[in-house]
Amino acid sequence: MIYYKTNEEVELIRKSCLLVSKVLAEVALMIRPGISTIEIDQLAETVIRDHGAEPAFKGYKGFPATCCISVNEEVVHGIPLSDDELQEGDIVSVDTGVFWNGYIGDSAYTFAIGEIDPELQKLLSVTKESLYKGIEKAIVGNRIGDIGYAVQEHTEIKHGYGVVRELTGHGLGRKLHEEPEVPNYGRRGNGLKLQDGLVIAIEPMINLGKKDVFCADDDWTIVTKDEKPSAHFEHTIVVRKQKADILSSFIEIEANERKNANLFSTLSI
């Protein structure tokens, strides 16, 4: 069943989403070569709990951590580890959620660790662009397939990347995953007709190589079959008549990402 949200509910979800954005902005300041993924996870949990919220991912279906942290060929659902240290040239998706005042917030961002290959930088840029192209279609009267096609057209058709089929965006509200599913591929004019008040997470998962993936032995981490890197960006939005309302934010994340890059550039001189 699909639950359309009232304006009051949307504002509570926005509050949760902006806390997730704050968490990712704190990650942007501290992420660097040599840091372990468990350190990132611990920071995220501290920020969430310091605001009186709870990690939405921790314990969800048995997941052991606050963040899904996925490095290079790991697409999503990577488990943070103490011996998993980030290296110069890596890309890493950090996906996290909070439960606050009865509602979920959810967002994800893929970070570049130091200097990365231009091919990877293009993958990150195109994937982020595709997120916003999908959001542009999330208006009353359009359909779920219009969102998926917009993402697929920009990434797969235009740039030749692989769009993961097995994983999708989703509705959210009081629960982390609600109906409907929001694929990153599709046909224009197909699928659920979008109505005002529908809150969904749109999250392109785009592979540098082919679309095929598999689940690792930990039963969580999704990995590209060809071992080529993957990028992942996610916003939570609410469908509106003229323009979707983005409830999460990348503004502080991107600003802190630049600060971090400038700091380490100065230190390396």
C-alpha cells in the first residue's frame, strides 16, 4: 500500500533528511586516505545520537552498522570494517539513514578519496547529474517509468554505463522501505502515476562497466561482476505539481568536500 504524506509529515521527514545531510557533511570533512570505514561509521552514529535520533540502518534486517559504506567495485550495502582503510584514488559511497520524531531520513553520497582517475570523476559527475534528471520527472501526472528512463537515458544510453537492475529507490516515511519501488531504468509513461505527497528516495546506482552484480559472502555487500567501480547518489524527495521538493541536501556536503580537498592539497605541498 502507498501512503501519501501530509504537509506536516513531509516537514518531519525533511528534518530527518537534513540530519542525514549533516552527517554526510561531517563525513566529508574527515574522509581521507588511511581512514578506516569503521571510523566513518562511528562518526556518523555519534552525530545521529547527539541529535537525539537513532540510526535507521543499524539492526535493520540484521545489518550491523549505522552506514552502508561501499568502496570502488562495491555498489551498495558495504559493511564498515576496522581493517578496511581507504586509499588515494578510491571512490566510496556512504549511505545512511536516521529515525527521528517517528520518521525516516535517507540519503547517500559518493566521495572521491584524494586524486582520482578522470574516468572515475566522470562516472561520479554523470551519476549525480542523472539523480537530478530523475528528480525533474518526479512531478504530479508523470509516472515512475519517467523517473527511471531519465536516469537510464543519461547514464546508460548517453554514456554507456551499467544501470543496476536488482536494486531500486523506494518510498519511505515511518518505515525505511515503503511502496513504491523506484527503478533507475524504465519506459516513459509506464508505471505508477505520481501524485502529490508521495515521498520517495531516488538513488541511481551506476557502474563504470556492465550492469551485472552479485552479493558477496557477507550476505550484504553488492559488488559489480566485472570488478569495475560503481557510483551511488541518493536524495529523498516529495512529489509536487510543478517541481519536486528535495528534502535532503548536498550543499554542505559539497562545500566540506572542497574544504577537505583544499586542506590536504595544502598539507601535501
